[in-house]
Amino acid sequence: MTLPNCRLFLVAPASADVDLLADCFAAAAAAGDVASLLITDPGEPGLMEATARRLLPLAQAGDTAVLIENDCKLALALGADGLEIDSDIKALKDHRATAGADLAIGVNCGADRHLAMEMAEA
């Protein structure tokens, strides 16, 4: 039996302990094929940027795409591969206008198939 070629999508909560997150990322990358890493926004100023600055070079060195949650300007400034946003058509259009074609933009639509189709059309 041939197993499917599965890849990992990791989510890193922005954290004051960026060294621990870096160690966790390295362990996950050693254990499996990591396709992408999402760095989430804890709502604490500066924390997501510090986390992204530490993890982004490690991830991209291993061909892992790095996504930043809801902060297009930070994603562009740090050279991230993409952006993950909440399901809001206006926000999607605003982020696309800011990023142009430079960033992949993913939208969190949960399990709402109709919303996913609307966001794809936008």
C-alpha cells in the first residue's frame, strides 16, 4: 500500500519564549515535511513581530512557507510568504491591494463552504 504524501501545517502562537518555539519548530521539521508555519497574533504589541523575526529565517531555510496572521504590513516587511486573515471580504480586498501579488493570502472560513466560495470569488 502506498501512503499519501502528507505535509505538515504548523501553527505557532506568538510567545515571549521564542527560543522554545524555535526548538519546537526544529523538532517538527526533523520529524516530518513541514509545508507551512502560521505565526499567530496574541494581541500583545510586538510579540508577533519578535516571534516572526526568530522563526521566519529558520522556517524559510528549510523551504517552509511562513504565514503571518492578520498583519499584511508586517508580512511584507519581514519577507514572509503569505498572510492568513479572518473571513472578511473587505479585509481581503484591502490586504490584496496592499500586498499586490507579493503575498499568498489564506482566509480562515471554518467549515463554511459558502463563505469559502465567496472569499475565493473576492
